[in-house]
Amino acid sequence: MEKLQGKWLVAVSSGPDSMALLQMCIDAGIDCAVAHVNYHHRPEADEEENYIRSFCAKRGISIFVHNDPFTYTGNFEAAARELRYRFFVEIVRREGYQGVLIGHHQDDLLETYIMQESKNIVPEYYGLREEMLMHGVLFKRPLLHMTKEELVTYCKEHQLRYYIDVTNLSDEYTRNQIRHEIVEPMTTFERTVYLREIKQRNAVMQERRCRVKTYIREEKISLETYRALSQDDRLTMLRMFVEVTPHYSLKHLQGIDHTIMHAGDFIIPMDGFSLVSDGTYLLKYIPEEPYSYVFNSLDELQNIRKEHFYTGQGSTGVFALTLQESDFPIRIRSFQAGDKIQMRFGRKEVHRFFIDRHIPQYQRQTWPVVENALGEIILVPGLGCNVQHYSTMPNLNVIQY
């Protein structure tokens, strides 16, 4: 193992992979400290913590231990991973270290790749990266070229005590099944074939990501450009556009892609936002809460500026109406399903106006309507006012942005 500059935090669980990594760092003369997380999830947890503390004390290595009671909801593995990586990041930032070294090895890489395939996931990266940034902290995996068996042998040759997590022996978890039934029985030739495949797929993905990234401009994508691409390119660009942390399945993305390809107007709910179309571009839209403002006089309505509309002095057109004292209090609110307005040619459902004027669905949700004291809609900006509030000398304009 080559010597690294600066001081590094080594993640040590007490297993053979992390103990081998720590010893290799010591032998290479790497300035390092140790981080250990005790989840109190197994009977041996305290014994393992004491062993690592003793190992570091004998060698003058600083150690940071997280051993507060661990409570979680949902999946233990996911919650535990989130806890320890957050712990590592906090230490590196506080102590000013170069980054974190993790003992992931070749078996872990193969297991991750096969899990990705079994779940039909198209990830940001196949297998495991040798280096990655998390919350601005560099994580390195220097042992990906070594097998689990080689690391166990290394520990035995260097008389390193290590512990085996008994939960890794159970086939209760999918990853353990893959480890025991597929990865561990692999021949050297089979491993080589898998590793070559992973490398090739990552190279293809990297080329495609670099190419389609150029189509994402100012947080939007031209629908014409999107629809002209191959499906593989579309799905890659879609994943880059919507994901902060990759987690959408290929099937989910294919469903989104089908909607974008075949629907003229759509709202596709995502996590915290929606994918929408304005007819020209694919956009990310954060849903907004309904709004409602009450005004008691014409004076109060002069030169109002709100997020979705503004008012001005009356001039004829589709934003104008003539108000009487009996109309007050006036309410300007967002559109609601079922809204109707009495026009010269009959009573019109407001949503039909949106359809006729090709107003995108997401814009309809915040489109303003003006309602009088009787609860009648007397103006829909862009459509016009009802018959009782039309005149050649209107006294108010309400204009939507």
C-alpha cells in the first residue's frame, strides 16, 4: 500500500478487512486515526470496541468512538450506514484530516454490482468507486483489488486478531445470499470476467453522462431534444436531472420517460418536487400552497404585487373588470377545481379556459381568480370578467405573472 500524504481517518469495525487496512496504513507510514461505531447490536460489540481501543493505545493511534445507544426505524443496515458515514464526516471536518479510508474489498464490489443487477437498478456507478466525495469529504477504498480471502490471510500472517460479524453468516439478507451463493464460489476467471464487465459498463455510462449533460441547461431540458434521443440516453439524462442521491429504479424511470414521450402536458410527482412541461421544456416544479387575499376597498387594491399576480389601473382587455361597492370584500385566490364564471356566451368552467389556451397544468394550480362578496368569480385574468363587471371604463386590472 502506497503512503498517503496528510492525516487520514481509518474506519475500523474489527473485521478482517478493516483490521488489515489499519495494519497496512501503519506499515506504509501513513499518519492516521481510527473511527469505530458501536451500535450495541450484538453481544460482542463492547468486546470489539475494547479491543480496538487497546490496539490503538498500544500504537499511539488516536481513536474516535461512537457508542451512544443506536435507535432507528426501517432498515437497520441503511440506518447504520447513515450514522457511521455522518460520524466520519464530522470527525474529518473537525480535525482537518485529508479524508476517510474504508476497507471495502473486491468481494464487496462484486456483491454490490450483482445486487444492482438483481434489483434492475441503473446506478450512478456500477460496483464501488475507488474514490468518492460525501458532504465535501473524500472517501478512498484502497483495497478493491484484494479479495476477502486475501485479507483474511493477511491478518493471519500478521497475527492480527479480528472479529466476524455473525449476521454476515446468515442468508436472511439479500447481500449475504449473493455473497455465499455467487461471489464466494467464483473462480479467478469468473471474477476477471465480472470485473471487466463492470469496467466496460462504467466507461460507457461515463461517456453517455458527459454527452447528455450538455443538454441540461439552466435546470431545464428541451422536450424536442429529449424526445429525439435514444431511450438509454433519455434515461441517463433523466436520472441526472431528477436525482440528488440515486435511488429510482429503472422501471420507475421508464414509466416517467413514457409519460414525457407521449403526454403533451403532465405533472409527475417526485420527491419534493414535480416534473412538468410548459410545452417547450421539461422543468422541475416545487408544488405551492393555495393562496387567498381579501381586500375591502378599491383603494386597497391599487398597485398590489403578490407572488402570482399584480394589480394596476383599469384599462380594457382580458385583465380588466369594473368593481362596485357591493362587490366588496373582494377575494383574490388561487384557482380551485369546479370554478365557473358567467361570460356573455354562457357559464364557462375555468378549467376549460386553461385547456383552450394551452395553459400548462402546473401553472393552473396558482392561477389567480377574483371573487366578490357573493362568492361569484368575476374575473379570470387572461380570460376576462363576467358579464356584470364589464364596461368600457374598467377601474382595475389583475394580471397573472
